Amino acid sequence: MQATLACRILPAADPLLVSDLRERARVLAKHPVRSEWVAIPQPVDLALVLMGKTAGAETHAGTWLAEDGGLILHTDEPHGVALDPPLEIAQARRWRITYLIPL
């Protein structure tokens, strides 16, 4: 989504990470590309959104769209592509949300 909407190339996800939440969190936290992004307190259009139970150990990613008060575009099994308000995601899954922009 970042490549299509913001012309930002992010590493492709390894399909094997889908079923292993701990490994996915480890890879997202330690990946070298992570150092090229900085967390921001409030989202801006096309910000990268990391979501998970613990900040720094996120297991899900999406893109912030500043439309209709702000929505997160992400893919979700088994639903496919989803467009959700951040409060709904945070409450439904008890996820912390971190917004990032490139340095």
C-alpha cells in the first residue's frame, strides 16, 4: 500500500511470518528499514501505521488515510483489504497504534 499510495518501497513480507506472531513482531521491530522511519504523536496522510498489543512489538501494518476523520487501510485475514477507524481497531483488538513517517 505504501508503494502504491506514497511511492515508498517497504520490504516484502515473508509469507511464513503470517502464522507466527512472535516472529513477525521480532522481524518488524528489528528490520533495518525500521531505522529509516520515526514515530509521530499524531497521524498525517499516508503515514505508516504499526499495530499490536505492545509498542515496539507490533504484528500488523497499514497506511493512514486522512479521509472521513482518518482511516487505516490494511489487509486482514480473512477479510482481505479493510478500511477501519483507528479507535475501532484499537478497541476491537486491544492494539496499540504507532504512526511513523520516513526520516
